[in-house]
Amino acid sequence: MSSYKPSDVFPVIKRIIDFIRQIIVGDPQPIFVITATLLAEGHVLITGPIGSGKTTLARSVAKAIGGTFSRVQMSNETLPSDLLGFVVYTREGIANIVKGSIFANVVLLDDINNAPPRTLSALLQAMQEGKVSLDGNVLELPKPHLIIATMNTTEAELGFMPELSLVFLDRFMSNVQTMYVGKYEEKQVIKNSYMIEDMLTTSKLVSPVSLSELLMAMSAVREVYVDDAITDYLLNLVYEIRRDNRVMVPISTRGVISLYRLSQAYALINGRSYVVPDDIKAMAYPALSHRIVIKPEFRDVIRPADVIRDAINRVPVPR
């Protein structure tokens, strides 16, 4: 059991969010979702059109929590060894392990759907188990460890990029969707663009939280209370989506666990030590949208978010 109470970490979480909001303008919900994913010990996929702030959001999260950071621009030539590392043997047969980019606390994988399938498969163990196997050597990844992958939806929709497999998508706890900001917010971005770039690139800026404080906050998430009635509501919502005749592939149990843990973290972000139905509703979209596959005959008129919203409207809320 954790020795930290949820109330102990409210100030830590607030400092993380306040820092990111200095850089990211507009709708704060993507910031809340990515922070909840971090606290719930998951990984996040950021999707959106070209130039909508996906990479900036990822870099701001990395800056907010300190620790080590690595960025890989994925391409069809990216090899598993570029991410995981490799082993070099001396003439005496001694193995020297060269660790790859995956061993940073925060790993940004830009344009993830550019990567070849072999490279994506090599990430599965790291994302699920927090470990990497190199030539028979099993290495633990650092804690905290957050993989932030970005996907350009514009080129994917036009067919210029391949889609990610369902197996790989299921390893992401959440999907954060970014959009272009409004005219007022875009004016702020333009006027503050130099300041934002300086904040993200300078080594002099001190992160608002330490890694030990972040680990404390992550530990406190496990102590957030979830009543049985709330758990039943979560399951009823998922089963309603699974029964939807517009859905081709049922949501996995991993997806249900993701929704449960994200809801705990989201409650903490909102200053509560217990989960309420509104936490489940808010986190259903980022936890489930990338796991819902619409049948071909409905894809022109229905989106995963529509399926989730319909289920929320049909399932009774516990009193």
C-alpha cells in the first residue's frame, strides 16, 4: 500500500498543470488527460492535424516533470536498435550494453505511424512491462517512464501514412486529440512563440516538480477510492459499447483497466480522493476512442466519440 494520501499531492499536480498551461493555450482538457496518463503510469498517443501543437504539448510535459528526455523522429528506416539499444561484444567476450532512446524518463516518438512494423513490435514489451530485452539481457526502464507518441492525422486520412495496428494502439492508455486553436488563442501563440521556444529549449529553467514528488503523486493515484457502484457503472458503459452493432472490434480488458486508472488520476487532478461518475464520463473518450473500430458501412457518418457519447446517454448513472 502507498504511504501517501491523495491530499498530499494536490499541490504537486497543480504545479505540473500550471507550468504546461503557460505554454499550451486553448482547451485545457488535453493537458488534464496527458497529466492523468502520466500519473496513472500509462503511455499516451497524441493525434491531430499538421501544426496543431502535438510536439509542443509533448515537450512541455517533459519539461514540466524534469528527468531525462529523448526525442526520435520516426521514419520507415527507424530500427528497433535505434530505440532499444544494442549489445557490443569485446574480443574477450564481454558484453557492453549501449542503451537506446527508450531509457529516458520521457520519450517522444514523433510521427509514430511512419515507423516500420518490426520497430513498433519491439516497443510492445517496453510499453507493457517497463522492461527491454537486449540479446538475453533484461533491463528495467527508469521510473517514471512515459512514452508520448504523435500521429499526424492529416496525412493518415489522405492515405500517405499507414495506420497503426490494433495491438499497438491498445498499449496506449490514452489518446489525446489536438485541434487548431481559435483566433484569439492563435494570436497568443504567435506573440509568445519566442518565449515558448525559449522555455522548451533552455537548460536553465527549473522544472516545477522533482522526480521524487512525481513518483509520490503516481503512488497516491492507487489510493483514490472507487466505490463498487462506480466500478459497475464503468463496466456497464463498456458493455454498452461492446453491444453496439456499429462497432466491429470489442474493447479489450486492457482498455477497461485504462479507463479505471485514468478516472482515479482525473479525480486526483480535480482535488478529490474518490471517483465520481463524471470522472468516468470525461475519461471514457481518451481511454476508449482509439480502441473503437467502426464497421465500414458506418464510417462515413459515425466516429468513435459518437459511440461513446451514445453509451453515456443510455447507461443510468448510479445515485
